[in-house]
Amino acid sequence: MSDQIKAAEKRMAEIAVLRTHIVNYAKTRETYVAYRKAGYSKKFRQEHEEEILLHQAAKEAFNELNVKKLPTVKELQTEYAQLLADKKAAYGEYRQARAAMRELLTVKNNVDRVLAVEQTEPQQKEKDHGQR
């Protein structure tokens, strides 16, 4: 269950980053197209430096993730919501399993103590007989 929770958290983080890049890409697309039409002008780049850098960072992220076709933000939100629901369900099961394990360890410790007391009682009786 722990691995399942960690995998869901990892994918959720990936989705969050991807969603951010998609939004940045969409917002800066027009500026980047104008930059290309301006012939990659240094003056234009200086005026719109931040937008161009955001657009290029988004493109690099898509290349690193090997994204051929960009998913829609709505698709990502749906997947994120599903992962969140799965994570909550798995975490509930994980908490129950952990509580059961703690209870079993408590019972085991109690049994070990009882057995240890029972083993020492016969030795005490022999000592008592020997002293009389």
C-alpha cells in the first residue's frame, strides 16, 4: 500500500508540473509566434524576455517528458482527481493495516512477558524449596 501511495503522489506531482507548463505555454504562445515572425529580434526578446523564457521552458519540459500531443488541462484535472481519490482510499487501508499491526505487536509483547513470568516461576519455586 505504501508503494501505491508513493506512486500516486509522484504522478500527482508530475501532473501539477505538466499543468503549469501547459498553462504557461498557452499564455506565451502568441508572444513566441510574434518573436519568430520578428526574426528572433534582440530588441523584441528584451521587451518580452520573461514570456519567451517561460515558453521555452515549457517546450523543454514537454521534450523531456516525451509528450507528443499535449493533454488538455481538463484531462489532467480528471486524472489528478482520480489519483487523489485512489490515494485517500489506499491511505485509509494503510492506516487500518498499521493499527492492526500495532495491536498485534502489543499482543505479542504481552504474550512474551507472560511466558517469561511463567518460565521464572518454576525457578523461584525450586529456590523456595531449597531454602526451607
